[in-house]
Amino acid sequence: MLEIRFIELPKFRKIQPDMSKPLDRWLLFLEDSPKEVLDMAIKAEPAIEKAQKVLEYLGTNDETRRYYELREKAIHDEITRLEGAKEEGLQQGLHQGEQNKSYEAARKMLLDGIEFKIIEKYTGISKADLEFKK
């Protein structure tokens, strides 16, 4: 599940950040805080230092930055494709299950001696399809 948060940095800047909260530490990084403040956040959250190094590296080389952006796009596209395929597979499975249930009901109705015309009316399965499925 994807969680999205909207944060208004101007409102964040008006309050004193709580260095014990991971969100506050990351917001300090995002708003380009003074080095001393950022160093305190890095001590408490080592991943911020890694993010800072990646950001500095990407900012210095246009070709690397373009490669990174394309890679990120490819990752997001793949996630979207997989989610779409999962949903499509689920819908196909549900449809197949409904069909199987209808065929099973039609088979039982045939065994009970009910006419094809009535079976077709209630299951939507034609006589030809029913005979083919036998």
C-alpha cells in the first residue's frame, strides 16, 4: 500500500523541529537546513547522509542524473505494469470462477432432468456449449 503525505514546509519552518522524530529530521534535510542542524539530523538518522551523498552525486553529472531519472521511471512503470497485470488476472479468475459455477449448476440441472431451454434461461449457457463442456 502506498502512503502519501502532504507537508507544508513553510508551516514546518515556523516550529522548532523535534530531532527525536524521523519525519522532522528528514524535513530538515529536504528544506536545506544549515550544516550544523543537518549534521545533528545525520547523527540521528544515518540514511540522511546516504541521501545527501546521492543527491550531491546526481547534481554534479547531467548524464548520471538522466540515467537515474530513467531508471526511476522504469521502476515505477514496472510496478504499474505488475499491478495492472495482477488486477487483470484477478478479474479473469473471478470471471472463470463464475463460469465454472454456472457450468456446474447446469450439469446438476441436467442430472435432475431439467430441459435445456430452462437451463439456458437461468445459467446463460447454450445447449451447444453445455454439450461441448460435457
